[in-house]
Amino acid sequence: MINSSMPKVSLLIRSYNELSNLEILLPILDKQKYDNFQVIYLDSGSTDKSLDFVKNYNSKFEIIIETIKKENFTYGGALNQCAELAEGSDYLISLSAHCFPTDNSFINNYVMIFQETGASIVFGRQIGYKNSSISEASHLNNWFKKDYAVKDYPFSNNGNAGYPYQFWQHYKFDSTLPGCEDIEIAKRALENNKTIVYGKNICVEHFHEENNAQIYRRFYREAIAISYIFSETFSLSISQCFKKIILDIKDARNFRILNPNFRKSYNLGIINYFFFKNIAQYIALKKKNSDKLLSTEDPTENSDREFFNRYFLNQ
């Protein structure tokens, strides 16, 4: 029975052909100890029967289903569409269909962090899933360190991030960006003295299964989006790029020694992942820098520099 005195939470899930991941995620949500929540599911033209699976899933929670055409999908626009359907909620949690909460108190812990901190944005740690490549797991380990705290730079990730509904109503996501709508809204929040918290005990296992072309496209479009978001010129020299490839490969191999249970840990896979990731970022930043016609090579604002170091350099 739903306790109406508990804040209402809506989980926003965008999905395209993620049947196998939804088969893992929805049963995990059924085990959540928090009762007053619903799922807003937005399907953007799946062809793998994932929409049918969600429609027929016998859940303890309410599922509100919406669909859009694949060609109409944008990352920020899809989240805005989900949030519109969550009217009456106190909090929104953006959760990727391929991100699996590791704690049955996941939703409850989100609510506690919001209530204790008054934050406008809360995001949680992401780690590799057992079927993840060692490359992605290592990358996530570098991005999402255990430095839980209030953050003064706009790093966040809508694979696992939450917002008070009223905050979203006022700010909303930028529907024009090719990704990184989470970073853009976080940047605006900080500019208006809002609080961003990287919270404990709201961890998810993140699972991507991508080929080399998909890896390249993901990091290319995200770097392009970041160049639109920041007025500063972020850049990587070709020597920095190849140095970063070598350091990432070294990190991943060390991570593999400490975490031997990941199933996909091949040397070639490690090399490919970090080659295409870093080359994509280098090329995207170089392209947008030439478009901006700016001479500044490094971010000068402290918050921008901290973001650059975390996002591009894993520092």
C-alpha cells in the first residue's frame, strides 16, 4: 500500500531497443523498499519487442508509457516529455534503461539526500555491470570516484541523476543538444547558485554494448555538445590525445588486475575503446574550436577547469 505521506517519485526511462536491459531493470525496481514511485517509460521506436515487454510487465509500481518516432528523439527533449507526464511528482530520477540500481533502498536514499541537502541536482555513482567491457568499467571508475560531496562544477550524468520537479519546471532540459543535456542544466544551476550533490548509496551498474563506430559516435557527439555548452574553448593537442590513450589503457589494465571478474577484458578491446574515445574527443573539440574562432586554449573559470579535468582527463 502506498504511503501518501512519502514524497512521490517518478523514474524517467528513455529506451530504444533495450529489451534485454529492461528484463534486468524492471525486476530490480520491483524490489525497491520505497513505495510511492512510478515509472515514466518513453520508447523511441524500438523494434525488439521492448515496448510489448513493458506493456505486459506485471509490476508493483505504476508504469506510464509514451512513444515517439526515432527521428524525433533528442536526449533533452525525451526527458522533458517524460517529466511532463510526471506532473504531481515531488522528485524526478532520470535512469537509463541500461543502468541497474545496486541497492533496494536506491529510491529512498535519493529522497533522503534531497531532503537533507535541499539540492537541485543529485547524481549517483556508476560502475560496470558484470557483462561490461573492462574498458567501460575502468572509464566509469575514473569518472565516478568515491569523492561524494557538494560539487562546484557541472559534472552530472542522466544515466543516474535526480531533480526536484519544481526545479525541472523552471529550468527544463535543452532539447537541441546532441547529448550532455545533464551537463548543460547543471551549468545553469550553478550559475544561479543552486546545489549539486554527488550522493552516496545511489549507485547503479551501467552496461553499454557498443562497437567501435558506436564508441566513436558517442564521444564525438558529446564533445560537440560540450563545446556548445561552454563559452570557454576546451581543447586537446594531438600529443595530449595520444598520451591520454596510453594512460587510459594503462589504467584499464591495472583495473583488470584488481577486478578479474569482468567477462570482457581483452587487450584489443581495451585498445580499441580508448583509441576511438580519445580520437573522437580530439577531433570534435578541434572542429568546434575552429568554428568558435577563439584563441584561448584552456578553460579559465575554476568550475570549467574542474569540469574539463574530470570529463576529459579523468582527474
